[in-house]
Amino acid sequence: MLIGIVGKPSSGKSTFLNAACRTAAKVGAYPFTTIEPNPGTAYVRVECLCQEFEVTCNAKNSVCRDGVRLIPIEMLDVAGLVPDAHLGRGRGNKFLDDLSRADAFIHVVDTSGSLDAEGRDVESGTWDPRQDVEFLEREINMWLVQILHRDWRRLSRRAETEKLKITSLLGEKLSGLQISELAIKTAIRDVELQTDKPASWSEEELEKFVQRLRRRAKPMVIAANKVDRPQAAKNLEGLQQLTDETVIPCTAAGEFALRNLSEKGVISYQPGASNFEILTPKELGETEQSQLQRLQTEILDKYGSTGIQQVLNTVIFDVLQLIPVYPVEDAGKLSDHDGNILPDVYLVSKGTTARQLAYKIHTDLGDTFIHALDARTKKRLAENYELQANDVIRIVAAGATH
Ligand SMILES: Nc1nc2c(ncn2[C@@H]2O[C@H](COP(=O)(O)OP(=O)(O)OP(=O)(O)O)[C@@H](O)[C@H]2O)c(=O)[nH]1
Ligand SMILES: [Mg+2]
């Protein structure tokens, strides 16, 4: 699972990464501060099942903190994209290629409208951030169109002459971009193209197909950043009206400051919370005190949180529609073979079956799968049982159990 952080230069991508992942990527008030991509690990937060089962858990592939399970998510912050990046402008295609492994994108937008298309300072409120959403989606679409164009003629003719399915040829071609054959099939169906005559698809049809494919295969959430700045509230409304993508108001700089102070023990703050508590007021200067006060009244009280955690949870649970499930080897003790209680949580797509989960854990477990067991009810589950959020599952297999 990889989430790409995209947006024009200086919109706050690296600040977002640093706030979410506690990384130290370079941040700067000038375009192209980031050149090489910065990786990081963020966490989505769900209520841990240790509360429901009243047990003390021993989280292994994740972290349990005060009854909240933190599930790691890989993130990648890349260089800023400028219009015509797909033609090589700015840092060009390299950065689009860095994003090929991404399952979804977070588009960080400067909601205050203080930067032009290239990320240069302009008077606050004079740039309409709606343009950023349109241009970025277009760039990503054109990047995909370009990849397809490279051998579309050969591919589409081959499908027709050799009577091969265009969907499987495209699936092979696009597998390195994390684009599945299912996403391709659905996108073709959405735009009502004829699968048996791909060579006759017009340029316009190809672009329409790519548009749908992008939305399905690389879905996006808009992080309406810098809401702490003037003009942002007005622009936020415009953004929300423009697009069907989810738009979440946020301040990456605000989250970064809160998490720093919380790590130093100056405040008590949980990512995603609507408030914080000052523990050691003496360590705060007057300016810091008033900045914190403003963060509380102008952001947390108004929007409910800094928005960073909400962006992450929205990408994973609403946009990618993943659900948490807990595999165990002992359904009575809820443990693995070493006695660790509720050790692992997996994020799987809605619709994943018990047997598919077995394959995710280990190929052997999938191959020798006999049945699964619901640890709550101790009922047997067939191989095609569709997992539900927060299921605790034991897999019974011929060779091994889990
Ligand atoms: N007011 C305010 N400033 C922010 C916020 N987030 C980031 N910034 C500032 O915006 C500027 C650019 O931040 P970066 O994180 O370097 O932006 P970037 O998108 O990574 O920029 P490039 O790597 O150049 O593409 C810095 O001066 C940040 O301090 C925010 O939420 N509010
Ligand atoms: Mg950056």
C-alpha cells in the first residue's frame, strides 16, 4: 500500500509528510524544494479490538496506543508538478514515474490562493485554487495517455488480429502502475467502448477511458491545505463545489507544530483530535501561546481537527474502501503461536474472502486452506465468506493453522 502526495510546488506536500510521518524532509517557501522523492510511514487510526475483548494486546505489525490501533501506511512525497509536466516541464515525467506504484493520491492544494501555477508567491487570494485541481488531474491523465500511446497501435491491432482480449493486454502493460485488469474492464464499461474493436477507438475515446481509469485506479483526496491563512475559507467553498473528490480542510503546518510540542511533552495531543491540553505552560513563549490559542479557535474549533489524520483515514477507509481484519492462530486466546494477543491487523479490500486472506498471509496457507473460524462466534466460515470490518479470523489449513 502506497499513498502518493502530489500537488504544485510549495503547496505544503513535504510539510504534510513531515506532520503525518514525523519525517524531516526539507521544507521551503520556494518552488522545487523537493527534488528526490521522500518516503515516510503514516498511521491510520482505528479503535483496537483489545477494548471490546477486554484483553491486553501485543501488537506486532501495528501499534496499540491507549486502545487505538495505529496501522502503518507507506507514503511518498514527490517534487511539485507544474502544468505540462507530462511534456517534461518543471521536474517533468520523472516525478510522475515516481508515483507509478501509488494506490491513491493525496492532492495537497494551497487553499489560500497565494501561489501561481508554478508555485511562485502572488498576493493572497488572487489565485483560484480550483485551477490547481483541474490542472493536476489533467496532468496525471495525460501522463497515462502518454504511456498508452507508446504502443497503442501495435497493442490494439494485435488484440484484433490475434483475437486477444484488449483488457488483458492492457492489464499486462499497466500492471507496473498498480492498475488491475478489473479496473481496466470497469473503466471501459463505464465509457461504453467496444472491447472487440480497440483499433478504432478515437483519440477522444481513449482520453475518456483514461480519465475513468485514473479515477478508479488512482483515486484522490484533496487536502485543502493552509486553511490557517486569509482567503482560505472562501476558496474552500469553491473547491468543495467544483469536484466530486472529497475535499478536507487542513493545516499541515498546524499539525506539525502540535505533534512537535506533544513529543516534547509540552502539550498532550492525539492526531485527529479537536483539542489539546497545555501541560507545561512555562515552556511556551508568548508568541507560541497565542499561536496555539489561534490554532484552537480558528482551526480546531471551526473544522474539528487539523485535517491531516482525517485525510489519511478518508483515503484508506472511504476512497480505497479497505477494512481492518485480525488474523489469529488460536481463536480462544486470540493469539498467534507465540501467544501474542491480537498481534496483526490487515487492511483488505471490501469483498475479500476468507481464502484470499489466507493467501495474503502466506501462499501455503491459501493453497492448503480448509475453512476459517470466526473467533467471536466460533462458527466455521467457508472459503468464499466475505470478510467484515473487525473480523477476528482463524484460518484452518491442511499444513498449518493461522
Ligand atoms: N500557513 C501555512 N503554511 C504552510 C502550511 N503547510 C506548509 N506551509 C508552508 O508552505 C511552504 C512550502 O512548504 P513545503 O512543504 O516545502 O511545500 P512542498 O509542496 O513540499 O514544496 P516543493 O517541494 O517545492 O514542491 C513552507 O514555507 C511551509 O512552511 C500550512 O498549513 N499553513
Ligand atoms: Mg517538498
